[in-house]
Amino acid sequence: MPPNAKSKPKRSVIYLINPIFTQFASDIFTIVATGYGDPTWGDNPAITKEMLPATLETLAISAISGVFAVLLGIPLGLFCVATSKDGLIPNVVVNKITGFIIDLGRSIPFLILAVFLTPLTRLVVGTTVGWQASSIPLIIGATPFFARLVESNIMGVDKGKIEAAQMMGASRTQIMWGVQVREALPALMQSTTVLVITIIGYTAITGSLGGGGLGAMAINYGRFRWQSDTMIVSIVVIGVIVMAVQYLGDFLTHRVDHR
């Protein structure tokens, strides 16, 4: 390079993506300021009359699905640990079959799973729309996900405590629930928090299929009717719910952690 030649300054990544963020912020400001031309911006009947019922539906869907996923996922996760090679009742064949079923349930995209379970949803609930119908695919989709989390949490329990319980004559059931679950309780609480937050996110998918809740409101009004205020408020409310669940989960985790 000639001595008088000036090298071109290297553009950093921040320099390159800065225009993208600038344009994004400009678009958001335009949406909020104009309301997509909606004269009811900030005073939308969809917000004043339907936001509270939609919020309650989201809470109901998440609570019911979360409770059933926990009730089904914990025994399933314990069974996977118990039938493993070093488990309390080792059975490689049963363990492989159970693991295959769990992995199969986790591998199916939730939207496809929800559509596939439409006949079962109609059979159990009597309809395929509404927040009650959303609970069926959410429970079936969340259970294998939580079962793997439970398995990972239980596998982290100190084996020395399990061996000590065996030497004291504890039964398998006592070891599972009195030692493994008890020792893994803080981790299980954290996994439950992750589960509930994941379910809250999935309610938006069921909402797109007529499941109700804040997800349905954000899609129906914000996407199809171009009511950006409804979409923004729905997003904010969902965010508040998620943060509240995370805070409650952290609080309960510290309460049950006696280490």
C-alpha cells in the first residue's frame, strides 16, 4: 500500500445494524402515533370491554394446562429415571420406549399438534373453539416437555443420599418422593416456572386457532383489523403476566431451597 494512501475505516457491526434499529424505531413510533388510522386509538372498545375477559381466559388456560402438565410430567419423569440403567427399577427396554414416546411428543411442532388433536379436543370438550378447547393440546404438548425437565432435575440429585435411604430400608416409593423429589424441589420449581411461561407463549398459537385469550385478541384485532393499540396492549399484558410468573417462581424457589 502506498504510504500516502488512506485505508478505509472498518465498519463495526453496530455501525451496520444501527440503520436497521433506527428504521424499526421509526416504524413503531409511526404505528403508535397514527394508530393505523384508527380514530378510537387509546379508547378502543376491544380494550375497554374485551381485554379483561381475554386476560382471565389466558390465566385460566395457563393455570389448567400447567397443573395437569405438572401432575402428569412429574410421575413420567420419575418413571424415566427409575427405569434407567442406574435407576431403582432398571429396565432398558421400557426406558427406551418411554423416552421415544416423550421425544416424539416434543418433536412435533405445537401448531401441527394442536391441529392434529382437533378430533380429540372435540371429543373431550365438545368443541374446538374457546379457552376450554385450548387446554387439551397444551396439556398434551407440555407434558413431555416438562417430563424431560423433571428427569434432568431428578438426575441431579446426589446419589449418596439415595444410597443412604436404601441402606435405611426405605421403599422405592419413599425414595422417589421423599428423597429424589424433595431434594430436587428447587430445581423442579424453576422448571415449573419455565413450563408456565412456555404455556403462556403457546396460548397465542391456540388463539390463532380460535382458542381465545390475549393471543386471539392480538391476532384478531391487531393483525386482521389493524388495531395496533389492541395488539400493543395485549403484548404489554402478556409481558406483565410473564414477569409476574417469573417473580413468583423465583420467590417460591428460594422458599423451598434449604441448602
